[in-house]
Amino acid sequence: MKAVKAINEKQRNDAFYVRKKVFVEEQNVPIEIELDEYEDFAEHVVLYDDNQPVGAGRFRVIGDTGKLERICVLPQYRGKGAGNIILETLEKLSAEKGLKKIKLNAQTQAENFYKKHGYQTVSDIFMDAGIPHVTMEKTLHPHS
């Protein structure tokens, strides 16, 4: 499996394909919430397995913070390191922009996954698209 930054229309559509499968079809998030006004400003990442899109995520720069969003993996790839690859790729892209901090809104069922990657919960539980979430943050350390 290999994650790439989406640099063309096909790769962006591959990211949207995975997001629709996971968030819209599996989790019943309305499509008009899932695809939002930030798509054109965000940097998208797609995870491929033999040219098949199996995971996705995006990030935006807000002030001096990277905001990781829409991280998802197709069900048959969960628990196989796919999420790790996407997260590490998004963190690397954030670090390359000189960002010192990243944050994300995690579904509570994924909170422990992010904790294992050094994220700390900084909010109470809140609902987003009918799904419980928490805000989590991590300080990026520049690679020497």
C-alpha cells in the first residue's frame, strides 16, 4: 500500500470515492456534508493498493495549525496498517509546510488509534453528522 498526494483529477476522485463509500454509504453522512466548500483548498491524500483506492484523507492549513480531516479506510483494509500510512503521510505534508501543531476531530471509536500516534484529546465529546467526536491535537517535531 502506498499513499500519494492527490495532484490530478483522477486522484482527487479516487479520494472522494473512498470517502463516499465510508462516510456516506457506511456511516450515513449526507453527501452534502461529506463533500464541502473546502475541497478545492485542501490537500488530499489517497492510499492505493495495486492501483485501487482503499483509503483517503485531507488537510488544510488554518493559521499555524494543520487540520487533518476526512481520514478513512475501506472496511476490508482496516486493522492492516492502512490508517497509519495515511496519517503519517498527512503529518509529513503538514511538517513540510513548517507547521508545529496539527489537530483533528476524531470519531470517538477512533480515539485510541490517534492516541497511539501521539495525539491528545482536548475537548469533550460533541456530535458531528450524528456521530460522536472529540478534538485531538499533536505537536509536530521537525525532523533533523
